[in-house]
Amino acid sequence: MSAALSVTDLRVSFNTMLGTVQAVRGVSFDVQPGEVLGVVGESGSGKSVTFLGIMGLLGRSARIEGSARIGDAELVGAAPKVQRKVRGSEMAMIFQDPLSALNPVHRVGAQVAEMLLAHQKGMTHKAANERAVELLDIVGIPQPDQRARQYAHEFSGGMRQRVMIAMAIANNPKVLIADEPTTALDVTVQAQILEVIDRIRKEMGTAVVLITHDLGVVARMADRVQVMYAGRVVERGDVMSIFQSPDHPYTRGLLASLPGLGHERLTPIPGAPPNMLQPPSGCAFRARCPQAIPACASDLPELVKVRLTETACIRANELEVMS
């Protein structure tokens, strides 16, 4: 089975007044049809920038190198016309803040219909409006025909997120990128949003990339997990392996900082992420890693299979015994 999305050696940098920010540094991965890939890591690790870069949604200061293919289409370096054709049809994104992503002066139904009219040649406005109501119904919005005539400010946070999902799935994309889709929602609404995304994946065979800080969401939804730090993938594996037997010290630190059912004290990761204007040599996590040795400062560690996961740590085999 060919990958729905295949990314090879993706690099994203930004030119600033202070220098070049190396936001993404050689990221490679595949996402299969019907799979959920969870992408986790601290703020600034390069999660969102990776996928905004793939979709061509970064500003002019961004420099994007490498390869990102969806079907036969190469997205990196593609003409804006090609990117617009793929964006919204082959690949779609659910953004973090639906209130900012939705246009406040257009009715919700019209915004969903616009996605259809932009990518389906020959579709009439009447057919697009009718399909927009159907899509609102699919994502669980009650009285969709009435709600389609309302504005974004008349919707709750959870309902706005459902509208974003309806827009994203309007053209049956091969890849759906969900960037923090449950941010600022209460747990009940979070569960409903995740259920909608999971149902779409199962019914349409859509590949889903779930970008989140919430490891609980990843444990529930993801098939595989990709852990990012300082613009690189530091560990990758199936969800059970990542949660039960992680090999990278950063992944272990993330899991150790999660609250459990008992009353044990949380163990935060000391320090702060590195300045990506001047990325450190060797392993970027070494300044915060309790198991770091001088050799960690030399070569940049590559992803290698250790036990059940691929891990970018030169001490991963030793730490297996220590864990």
C-alpha cells in the first residue's frame, strides 16, 4: 500500500533580523491511508511548522527544502497554483483556533460551500449549499439547515470546531491534519470532536495527522506516535511501544511529567528548549538530559531501531537496562 503522505528530509528555516531560525531539521515520515499518526512535543519543537510548510501556508520568510509527496504531487517547491489545487482537496487542515480561522462576516454554511465550489468544477451554488448542510449534519451539528445561516460568533467552541472539520472533509481529502483540535474545549466536547475525527477516518479511509500536546488524546486515537524535539524526530513507534517502553530520554521525560491515578509527585523536565537560531551540536536534548555524556555533543544522532521503537539516542541500548 502506497503512503497517503510521504515526507523526506524536510527542512524549514526562517530568515529573521537576528539570523536564521532552523525550525525543522531533516524530518522524514510516511502516513498510510486510514492511519492516525500522533505528533507530540513541546511548543517550538516544529510540529505545526512541519505541516504548515508542507501545505504552503508559511510566510515569505520561510525557506522549505526536501520532499513532501501526496500521490504524484510534489508539494515542496510547487507552484502556488499546484499547492492551491492540493490544499483543501487532497490535503486539509483543522486549525487550532476555529474562531480565528472562520470568517466572522460570512455565514457558516457559505464558508463550507466555498470549499466545494473552489475544488469541484461545475458544481452550482445551490448544490454546494445543500451539500454544506449535509456536511454540518455529518459532523453532528443539530438543525444544520438553520445553523448554516448563522455566523461563527453564534456557535460554541465545540460547534465551531465541528464547522472546521466539515470544511476540512468537504472534498474527501486523502490526508487530514488536525492541529490541536481539542484546545480550550472541555473534556466532554473533546471526546465528541475526537469521535467525529475517528468516524471520518474509518468511513473515508482518510489518513489523519494529530498534532497535540495532550498525550491522553494520543493514547486514545493514534496508531503510531512521532515525538519531536528541536525540529527533529527523536523517537517514533506504535502507540503501545511509545507509552510502555520508550527508549529516548525526552519521551521518558514527557511521560514522567504526566499526572497519574496515584498521588506520586510529577517529574518535570528541567531547563528549556534550545535557541533554534543557534542549535546545539550533537543531541539537542543533552543539556536537559540526566543521562547525557560528553559523546552526546559530537555527532547528530539518527533514528535507529532499538527495541520496539526508532530512537535518536546514542545511549538508547544502555538506557534500556537502566530503565
